Amino acid sequence: MRYVTAIGMTIALIIAFIAGLYLSPHIFPQVLGPEDPVWDRITKAGKIKVGTEPGWPPYEFLAENGSIIGFEIELMEMIAKELNLEVEWVNMAFDAIIPAVQAMDIDLGVSGFSVTPERLEEVQFTMPHSITEGQVIMLETRAKELGITGLSSLSMLNTLGLKCGTQSGTTQEQELKEVAPNALRTYRDFLLALEEMKRGVIDCVYAETPITSNWILEAEQKGEEPIVVVYRRPYYPVAFVAHKDADVLVAKINGVLAELIASAKVDELKQKWKCD
């Protein structure tokens, strides 16, 4: 059932992409500019420089040997191979990636980026490869202690006097600033927020699938205290981040990505990395 759902989701992404070509030139540029300085640099070097923050399993994370692995990592490698390019991965802070793309210090940002109107003011996005779900998670014992089975809205975090951790520079941080500022506790990355929740410093963490699903499964497999979802809502499409002038690069990536989605290769990768 999950596999069928995944296929349906990716088909929906293709439809959304095609519609976007006609309805949203800001997301999917229809007319390529006369030049793309980013693509020119990439073709001359024979490689693409990609920034990522490997603290978002199963999308991107560090293996025991220190290499960066994950769903988005392998997907980007597949795309680069089709374009006859090598990938140079740059490990960097999440909130430094978009500024680095804007400054052309890197060619692309691949780090679970949600496509939002605010970010579209600064960069452009490739075709999305996934749609996630926003979730607030909590240790099961803490939820029972507080008598919480579910939250009807994020604003309840304020009402209940809860401390909710999230990562700086994320859409989750922005949401909490707007609707539950007193609850917000910001961390350098989501893993630090998770650790603080497990230690009892904060009550919960606001993140999104598949990282929350990964944490819940990992806790179960390790025999740790169970983690439960107390709030969920539909979230944003996820795509790669590019410079506003990188029209050729985005078009090249979109062409390969559309083929990978249509051939179910993306769904196979999601199954491999447990992105459900």
C-alpha cells in the first residue's frame, strides 16, 4: 500500500510540474536566459559543487566512514551521472546553503529544502521530488504525563506552555515564530533538538517526514523510549535549490528527474532509504 501511495505521489509531482511550466514561471522558468553562468562553470569543470547539511536522515546523513549518504545524495548522484558530471559534496550548515547558492560559492543546494514563497524570492527550485508532512513529536512518557494525545494546532504549544525545538533557518522555525513564539527553542540542527528532547530539556520537536519517521523507527529498533506524533499537517514539496540565473542547470536537472520519476527509479530509491 505504501509503495502504491509513493507511486501516486510521484505521478502527482509530474502533473504538478507540467502545470507549473504554464502557471508558475517563478518556480519553473519557461524561457531560458541567454546565459547561465552556473552551468557554464559546471561544464568547464566537469563537476557540480553541491552544498548539503548531513543531519537529515534518510535524505542526507553521515555514514560510519564519514561519507555523506542518503536518498537525496544518491538521487543527485544519479542525475549527475546522466549529465556526465561528477558531484563535489560540500558539508555545510543548513542556513548557509541558500546564501552560498546566491553568492555562487556552490552550484546547487540539496538538503531537504521545502519550496516556499519566501525562498522563491531568493532562489529558484528544480522540479520537486517529494511531498512531506509536518510533525510535532514527543516522547511517549512525556505525552502521557501531560495527557496529550494530539494537538489541534501549533498554537497549542504556546497555550500548554510547551518547549518545542527545531532547526534554525527552517520553515518549521519560521512557523513557530509566527504562531508559537514562546514555545520556540532553536538549535543548530534537528539532531541536537532530538537529543535535548530525550534528555527532557524540551518537550517536543517540530520537524517533518521522513526524518521524524526515521527517528520513530530508530527508537523502536534500538529499544529506546517510544516517540509519538502529537501533531501533523500536510507540508511542502521538496526540491533542489539553484541560483535565480541558473536556468539551464535547472532545466537539465528537471529533464533527468522527470525521467527518473516516470520510470519509478525515484520510488525505488525512496523504498531503499525508507522515505515513508
